[in-house]
Amino acid sequence: MLCSAIAAAAALLTSACDKSNAKTTDSAEPVAVALEKPATESPADATPDADMPKGAQILMKCYPDFVKGYKDGRLQMSDGTTIVYDDGRSKTFEQKLDDADPEDMFAFKYDRTASKPEYLQDAGRSRCEALFKKMYGNTAAQVQSKLVSVKWFDANGNYGGSSVKFTPVNGAADHLKAVAAELAKMPQFKKYYKSEGTFYWRQVRGAKRQSAHSYGMTIDIGGNFKTYWLWSNPGAKETTRIRYENKMPMEIVEAFERHGFIWGGRWYHYDTMHFEYRPEILMDNP
Ligand SMILES: [Zn+2]
């Protein structure tokens, strides 16, 4: 039986996430506070743990179709399965990327005010694969079967001159559509807009983990202005101190961030062509 309190909470969560995506300056905190006080009439099994981690609350708000609750240290998924939120292991920087639980996804700072990222701050590069595969698809074919076309820019920067495949899951395709509409109003940057790729099921180069491009909620753009940490620092290891380089105008970055996308240029291991739909990272770093 569907509990009306849960339905009400879900509606609240959806609006909270929309709000955080709409404006970078708007904090989602007031809604988070409201959620910490569940309706007193809820049955015991619908009441979240009193010590529910902030990250679990954020995941419920940002992915309401999939993350329905938190109980006994586990995310409660819409298909009835659960995911351990924190495996309790202390991890090295690389383990936080290669073997992430949901808690590890919130281990890094995403600083929207700094001119360059701090050492080893890679918010968003850590992805719990069990969670992302459950939402976007467990295999290349599963992800691909859901993709829709989103109107995009051609090589000359003309809006609608081309299209890209993107996942509609979690509203990602609609959010990308909203980004495109904003970019179209900034023709001065059109030489940056051509897509360099969206969906591509693969593992990260030289690593064991799945690339964000596997899930269909990521786009690379940048034309001749792309920079990448390994191109500028050949032979660098994950913990090497490296030189930062960016050519992407911040007006473009901010347009993506207003709609729930994080930018790879805010990673210490920068990838300035890379934009990925990760509203939970933005909500955790207002
Ligand atoms: Zn990318």
C-alpha cells in the first residue's frame, strides 16, 4: 500500500532537486531541514534512520525515481534492492575512484569559486557503479535502448544543426535541452559548442572503473580548446602534482551548472571538455 506521507515526501524531493538545478545561487538547505522531520504519522518502516547521512538525503532528492529511502545503513531502491551506503573501509585517493560506495561520492570538494581546483579534489570522479548502473542501465545495450535525441550545435556552432544521444533517465536529456537553449543565446562562444561525444560504453583509460560516458548523461564539447590533465602533464600519476590549464569560458560552465551538470574543469585531474549530469554534487557543494 502506498503511504501518502511517502508520496508527499517524494513530491517535496522532486521540487527540491529542480530548484537546486535551476539556480546556482539558491541553497537547497531549507528543504533538507524540512526532510529531517518526517511526518509523525508515518509507519515505522517508512521512517528514515534518525542518523541518516546528508549524502543519502541528497541522493533521495536528486534521484527520486530510484533512491526511495535509507534504512539500516542502506539505500532503499525503487526495485526493492538495497545498496550499502558506507562500506566502512578507509580508502586511498585511487580506491575512492575505483571502488566507490555512495558515501565516497561526497568525499571531495566541488569549489565553484576557486580559480583552479585544490590538490586531489575530484568531486564527481567518484561514482558508485552499483548505483549508476541501476539507474542508467547495467549494460551498453540497456543504456543505449533508453537514449533520446537532443538538438545540439553543428561544427559551425549553429543550434539545431546537429543532435546528440542522451539519456532521459533522471531528466538528464531535458536538462541538456535547457543548457542548449542557454548556450544558443551566447553565440560569441559558438566555436566551443560542437559535441565531441556523449554515450560511449567504456572503462576509464588505464583504470578499472566505468567512464561516466557509459551512462549517457555526459557530454564533451570544446572544439580546439580542450585541455586534459594527462595531455599537459604526460606520464603523471593520479597523485602527482600537476599544472592546471583551462580554455573553457566560465559562462559556458555556469550554464551547465545551472541545470545540474558538473564540469571536469573543477577537478584537480581536469578534463575541461567534460560535462556530466550530477545534481547531487552541486547540491552538496552549493
Ligand atoms: Zn568526457
